[in-house]
Amino acid sequence: MTKIKNKHKMDKKFLKKYLNSLSPTGFENESQQLWIDYIKQYTDNIIIDNYGTAVGVIKSNRKADISTNPTYKVVIDAHVDEVSFRVKYISDKGYLYVAKNGGADHQIAPSKIVNVHTKKGIVEGFFGWPAIHTRGVGTKETHASIENIFIDVGVEKKEELNDMGIHVGCLVTYPDKFRVLNNKFYTGKALDDKLGGFILTQVAKEIRENGIELPYDLYIVNSVQEEVGLRGARMIVESIKPNVAIVIDATHDTSSPLMNKAKRGDIRCGKGPILTYGPTIQQKLGQLIEDAATDNKIDFQRKVSGRGTGTNTDSFAYSTGGVPSALISIPIKYMHTTVETAFIDDVVKTKDLLLNSLQKINYNHNFKYLNI
């Protein structure tokens, strides 16, 4: 295994720029272009599919007769898309009602500033909400729901919106920005799963800067449309047809208030990345990653999944005849809000665990655990 020289020099300037960029599901192009422009300096080839999933390829230097020893392909994956809203209905007075674009949390919406994206540019507005004085006992609109939250853009009638370029279907996003909290935490929107995409770029960077020679072709995948059904991964796996897939995503810190540990397990920011156990996780690959953590003294946590992980791992595992797949997760607080929060050292450890796991895989690795 190659000794890592530049282990902790993560590019925080790129991280800030990447997290602050826009990537709503179906409109991931701004963030995806930033990701491509960054990672192409560390890869041999860039692939982009019809819906915007981007792949950086690091080719193996292994010399082999392709007829008897075909190319072995390993995928590492994260997703670029973030949750948002779309304009669904416009009232006669010009109030905008919305539909979710991914799993956006409608309960945080009241009084939040928003950007409405039009062909003429961004229109600023906010989610309005009745004053507390008017929400007494017996009123219907006591709690925010996706049916009753609305956006005010400062008009008095519907017709004024035409000149502003606002119509049904327009995208709505929050303008909140990335911050560092107490020099310990990253906080902002879309840490789920742009932290994963950032980690992939840093793994590629360290592979090249440290002259690591992998005995297989590494496909570094930044998937689109995860938040609406793991769809980017479902498409790209058919194109790549990998031998192995390791997915990086986020999971819930259960130590913050109002979380049910009995239901979700004991997961905490600051205790390292999470390894998932369940039927989706291929046994031998999961053990390889756990061994990489133990061998390199990387703290990690354990989590159990049920029928599936709810991540792109499911798409890779159950495609093209079954791809040995595993999941490494970053613990975060307040998922799908504008203040998603992750412990900085957990990000570093997740990157280190992924890089060390990749160096344990060989081009003829057989992950089958039954013998004939």
C-alpha cells in the first residue's frame, strides 16, 4: 500500500464554492460543472450522460491481455442533487404555491427567503406565514404543510408575474450559504450529499499527488437525481457495468434532540464514518472496508439497514446481475434543512477510509462467499 504524503490537505476553498453552488434535482448543471472542472485535473477521462451524471476515470496502468484478463472496474459514487421546490399553482393575487422537488422539509419554510428561478433571472421572495396573533385555537392553518405554505414576491395580482417571468414549473431554492461553526463543524445546505462529492474529488487528488497505482480502472461518479429515486445511479450503472461499487452518502446523527435512537441507532457526529450492515451490503466488500478502518486505526460507527439503504447503494447492488456494493456514510445533523451540520474530522476520516479501502481491492478480486 502506498504511503500517503498529503493526507489532510483538503481543498476547503473548493468545498465552500461547491457547497454554495446550485444543484436542485433536475438542474444540477451549475454544481456539476464546478465538480468536473476540478476533478478533470486528476483523472484521465470525463464521461457525462444524458441527464448530467458526471464520471471521472482514472485508468489502470496494469498491462493485460484484454481477451483473458478484462478490465476490472471499481465505482465510487456520491450524488450532487439537493432538495428544492417548484411552483405548482399561482393564486389570483399572485401568491405562489409549491410542490416538493425531492424531500424538502416544508416545516422550515415559513419566513425563509427564497430565490425563484426564471428565464429572466432570479426573483427574490419569501415564504409568508400568518402572524402568531392570528393562529389561535380553532383556526385551521396552525401548522405548516406543503398544501398551505406560499411564496410572496411583492405583487398584488397574478398578471404582474408575467413580466417577472414567473410561471408554473419555476424552480425555488434557498439562498443560504456555507459556514464553519466553532471551527469544528461544517454547516449549510446540501451537505447531503455534496460532502460525498467533495470527498471523491479529494480521493482523486490524493491518488494522483501520491502516485498511487490502482490495479483497476476507477470510475468516480457524481450522480444526479438521487433525491427522487436514486435515478442517476440507476442509469449510469448500466453504462459502466462495474465489478464493485462503494457509495458515499450522509446519514442522521441521532444524538441531537427529538431523535429516536431506538429506531435509528446511536450515531454521533465526531465518532467517525458509519458502516452499514444489511442485505444490500455485500458481505466480503463490507468486511474489506471494515478491515481497512481497523488496519489504519480509523474510528468508525455501525448502522443497520432494513430492506434497503435508501441510497445509491441500492441502485448499484441490484443492477446488471448484481454488483458487490457497500456504503460509507457521513453523520450529519438536521438533514434536508439549510443548516445541515457535519463534524469536520468525520469528513477527513471518511476520505481516508475510502482511499485505504480502494487500495485493498485487486483486479481479480472475487467477492463471492459461496464455493461450488
